[in-house]
Amino acid sequence: MKITTLYFGEIEVNDQDVLTFESGLPGFQEHKQFVLLDLEGNPAFKVLQSLKQENLAFIVTNPFLIEAKYEFELEEASKQQLKLEEPNDVQVWNIVTVQDPFEQSTVNLKGPIVINAKKNLAKQLLLSESNYSTKHSIKGGGAKPC
């Protein structure tokens, strides 16, 4: 299917790459379908693009590139909602707030996006009982600017 994106214009995406957020994203509950798009030449970051609205896209990164000891407990209700069966099916991404200069960018470690890569189901968690910040410095790891 063809979609219009914020960063890449009109592109073709495969139906099997569409991620479904049953409850949408916090603040964007009506947006339930997204796709993860590669940033060419920069594997540390991807774009989480809404299929419904071209202006709704988030830069995301693998949190372990920023904070190697990043961890949280996935509640049973979330495991069931995502239909997780195997730990290897899990992908974790976190939203980046890009600043200029890039070194001032932050990553939201308090709101990880958990994906069941096998079933393309996704959910953004809100880690209420953690010491993680919504504005963790991106300088903490090996991530490089886009």
C-alpha cells in the first residue's frame, strides 16, 4: 500500500509491516496503525510513522544503545494484550525528542514502545514506578546523529 510520510514523502509499505496499537499511543488514541521505517545510513534510529496522518511520526531508537542496563518488568496484562509467547518476539523502542544541536536530544525511557514482532502488535507503556526519565540525555550511549 502507498502512504504519505512526514520524512520520506509517498512510499510503498507492505501490509505485513503494519504495527497495530490496540489503544493507540498516549495522546494519539485514534491512531492505531503505524509502520517502522529505516533511516538510511543510520541503523540506530527509525521513524514510527502513522498510516492515518502523514504529519504524525516519531523518531525512535533502541534504548539499549543509550542505556545498556535499561530494564523494566512487563506486566502480565501487557503480555496478554500483545499476545507474547516467546521473549525473542519482543522489540523495544523509545521515542527521541530531537534537538539542535543533536547532542541536546533526549530519549523517553519512561515510555517504552513494546512490539510483538511476530504478530505486529504494539503498545506504549508508562513506567510509573521507575527512576527513568522522559528526558534522558541521548549522549549516554553510542547513538549518532541522523
